[in-house]
Amino acid sequence: MTQATLMTTCAGILSIPFSLAMGKETMPNITNIWFIVFIMVLSQAIGNILYFKGMNSLDTGTSQIAFSSILIWSFVLSTLFLHSQFTFIQLWGTLLMGIAIMIIYYRKDGIKVNMGIFYIIAAALSFAIFQVTSALVSNLLNTGTYLLVTYFGSTL
């Protein structure tokens, strides 16, 4: 949790000058989208914590392979919530990614998933939620506000 908090706090501090330079540093009315913003901030915070937790028990290569499941999660979530349309080739590529992840973790006695892999895959799901909710609010929040809310919100 310390790593996730330290990372988002530093990113928040670094985003302040960018937020001010981009203008419109005032907070827009977010009363209509507060729940989506809350989910966005919460999913980033949870994703950071889970990712660092998983990294504690896995090597970098294994972590990155498990984290690539974010493509599958993003595909599903953007279809459900953003009504995204994907081509057959994109669908096939996503399916191949899922199969490739399963093959990598396959052993003779079945698929072995330790808790580190579970944490990384859960982090990927959480970050996919963050991406989809970010897309939902991208036209409603200015960039400066988005940066400050995202980083300092997940720090809290």
C-alpha cells in the first residue's frame, strides 16, 4: 500500500504544474458523474495496491504476462459499457491472448495459479475498469482536473 500511495502522491504533485499550465484549473461540476469518478479513482487505487502486492511474489516476466490480461478485460468492459464495436480480427486476437496466457501457466497436472498471479490479474481487471471509466469522463472533465482527481483521489 505504501508503494501505491507514494507513487500516486508523487504523480499528483508532478501533475500540479501541468494542470495549471493547461488552464481551466477550476473544478467543473461533477455532481452528475460523481459515481463514475469515484469508481475511476477507486479502481486505480485498488489496481495499484494489487499490482504491487502481486509483484512481491512474482518475477517481472510472469507479472507482465499475467498483466496482459488487461487486454481481455478492456475488450469485455468496453463492449459492455462503452458499446465499442470490434472487428472479427480484434475478437480473434483477444481470444488468442487469453489462450496464450493459459498456455504459459499450464503444467502437466493442470493450471497452477499462485496468489501473485491472482493479484496481477485482479489488478489488470481493476486498471481496465479505470480505463473504461476514464473514457466515460474524458469529455466531461478538463485535463487538469482529471489529473488532480485521479492521482490525489487514489492517494486518499
